[in-house]
Amino acid sequence: MKILSLLTLALLVSCNSSDEKEETKVSNKKFVPDMYVASEMTLLMRSMYDANETFKKDILAGNTPESFPKDFLKIFTAKLTGDKPYNDTFKAFSKVYIDNERTIFDTTSKIPIKTRYNNAINTCISCHTTECVGPIPRIEKLLIN
């Protein structure tokens, strides 16, 4: 019986000492957080959001935004998150979005500028309903009521 008790005690001591060693190894490692790196498309869409926010302010002030931002055309080439490939739906929405965005700057259009602007923003919302739905509430704030 004493031998069994000694073996059990030895087993417990050896388990505890190896756990302590393992714990020491883990605590000596430096924590390196997994840092999020925004994709080219994410950065582009953030800048598009900022530009549209400025357009909205201009329109509400009674002014027509001056010129179509050429950077918006990067929507056709910017790398998507996770190097995901472009699908046909995204390509189609991108074309419609760019066409709608350009109409904002068309000074000869008979369509009210608020309608043209909202059409561009609604295209963003429609596209985001097919994928990457997270930004929709923020995008909706760009609409002019």
C-alpha cells in the first residue's frame, strides 16, 4: 500500500512540475496580436465613402460637386479581402455604380442632383446586400432624405 501511495505522489509531483515548466514556457513567449490589414478594396471603399460624404454636404449646401474622382475607377482592379476573385455580380454592380456616380457630375442632366446622388448610394447598398453586408448601416447614412 505504501508503494502505491508513493507512486501516486510521484506521479502528482511529476505532473505538477511539468505543468509549471509548460506554464513558464507559455508565459515567456511574447504576445503578438494578429493585426488586421485592410485590403486595397477596403481602403478604396473607405475613401469612396469619405468622398460621397463630401458630395452629400456639397449637394445639401446647394452646390454641385466639381469632378468625378478618377480613383473610383480602381474598383475594377483593387485587390479584394483575402485575394478573393471578382465575381460577375460584383463586376456588374461596379459598372452600374461608376455610371451612377458619374451622373452626379453631369451638369446637363434633367434628373435632380439629389436623385442622381441617391442612385449612386443605393447601388452601393444593393451590391453590399449580396456580399459584405456589414457596412450597409453606415452607407445608408450617406443617403439624402
